[in-house]
Amino acid sequence: MIQFNILHAVLYYHAGIVMNKNFQKGTMNIVTKPYANAFIQFARSRPDVLCLSADLTSSCEIDKFRNQFPERFFSMGMTEQHTLSFCAGLAMEGFRPFFHTFSVFLYRRPYDQLVNSIAYSNRKVRLMGFLPGITTPGGITHQAIEDIAILRSVPNMTLLETGDATEVETVLEVADAVDGPVYVRILRGMVPRLFDTPFVFNQLRVLSQGTDILVVSSGITTEEAMRASHALRQAGVTITHLHVSTLKPFAKQQLLDALENVKYGVVTLENHTVVGGLGSIVAEIMAEHGIGKKLIRLGLQDTFAHGASRPYLMKKYQLDAMALVTAIEQLMGISTGISENNLQAVRLDAVHSVAKAEAL
């Protein structure tokens, strides 16, 4: 029987491998509302940065900004189509608009305005999307499960996704540096700090290196993959784990280099439908370059999700650590003996739930 302790949840920091030193200490730093303070600090010395809200000001953690810089804050109400066109006009006049709302409201309702007013004219508008994927119990109306598939097909659009508090705090500089529209999947509430180094544009984080399996994860699923990595290592399975924070463009060569060095294949893990998301990106790259290795895509399997808690949804739709272990066993044709009980020792759900980060 494999014995687990959070003290063992170690990721190596050498040869380009990036981790959080708190794993070595057996602790996990949970940051409360990292975006709220980060946006204020980012905008403080940039008077042309404007903050826009679609009637979700406190829900998107920009109420502090509103209070400190009321002259640079615009509450647009529930008018996403109008707001996107307004953002395009602001960008045209040299301002730097950051539009904050739930991810799903940034592309479903106002898609025509997004394409014609922002993407076509390549305006520097930053679309800050909260509650990506199944991080909300709001069900179909609030779960942005196909946003990556839709928006990566839009010309001129850059797609970024945060996976921890450090990336939430440092994504603003990255997004602001892009010459064109940017869509960002943002985490809110109490967010774990997984990484010590800031968000780097179009670069994959190497979280572990091995020769058996390549794991490619993004967003909240990276924490799940990190939970599974120690268990698999103890079971004799060596993994190269890449964390993706820039979805479009994509660090194609870095992925290809990693694929060369694994024997059995690759598993992708994403908080999104497998149709058109991270798994599709990896599949496309493998096909275009004739990579004849097996691929398993973990994510929503062409289905809508229920309205329920994030841990429940991640387990039900196989986005969690156990689903990753099972997929790797399938690829390798082995049984590791790893069970839910083994993985439970390093869960952080109780800490996350204090902030009710999944609520509306």
C-alpha cells in the first residue's frame, strides 16, 4: 500500500522545472482574492487603464478598484453587447479597457460585437473572464465550457488561462503587452499558490520530468495533476508534466520536444469540453507532425455539466487526480494500486471551500 502525506507532495526545481517551495515544507499557501489587489497595483501607475463591469463588480473582485479610482470605473449593467462595442471605442481612442464579467457572458451573448468591433479591428481590449468551466454551480447558463473552442477560432484573439494565485497576480502585465484583443480565464476567491515564478507568455511550465507519460494540464486541473504526480512516482511511473497558461498562441515546439522523450503517450486534462480545447490543440499538433503516440483527452466529453460543487463536478466528469491515474494506467496497460484514499491525503477542498469561490 502506498502511504501518502502532503509533506511528500514535492515538485523539483531544476533543469527548468518550476514549482512552489511550500510543497517542500508541507504547506500550501492559499491567497484570498489575488486579482483584487493585483489589478489595483497594476492600474495605479497607468491612468489610461479603465475598468468596466457588467453588473458583477464584487463578484469579479473589482469593487476595491471602484472605490479607489471611481473616475476610471464604468458600471455598464447587464449589457454585454453594448459594453464590448464601448470597449472597442475606448481602445480606438487610446485607452486600455479591461472588461470584467463571468467568462460565459464575454462570448455567448456578445459574439457578434466581439468579432466585428474588437477582433476584426484588432483592438487592445482585455476580456477578463471569471468562473471558467465548472468552477461555478450555476449550471449551463454560467459555465463557460466551450469558450476556448470558440475564441481560439477567432482571428487576432489571444487566449490566456491562470492556474494559481501567482499567475492571477502576474497575468495583467502579460495581457497588457499583447498587441490585440486578449481573453483571460481568471480564478477568484481563495486561490492556491502553486508556482513561485510569474506568468510567462507562450511558455509551458515544466512541473516534472519523466520518460513514461506526458501530462498536459491547464487551469484548475493542474492542481489535480500535481496531486497525482507523487502517487504515480511512488508507483514507479515517471511523468513529464506541462502546465499550459497560453492557449493561443501555443508553444508548439516545447510540446513536440516533450513528446519525443516519453514512451507510452500523452494525457491532457482541462476544465473545458474536449472538443476544441487543450486536448484538441495537442491532437492537432501531434497529427500535423506525424506523432504516432496514444492520446487520452480528459475533460467534459461533449456534454453539459450539472450545477453542483466544483469537487463533485470534477469527480463526476473525470477532471480530477483519480481520473488522471486511471487514464495513465490505461495507456501503460498496468495497475498502480493507487486509490482515492491515497490521493485524499493531499486534497485542499476544505481550504478552498471557506471562500465559497464557486458561488455566484
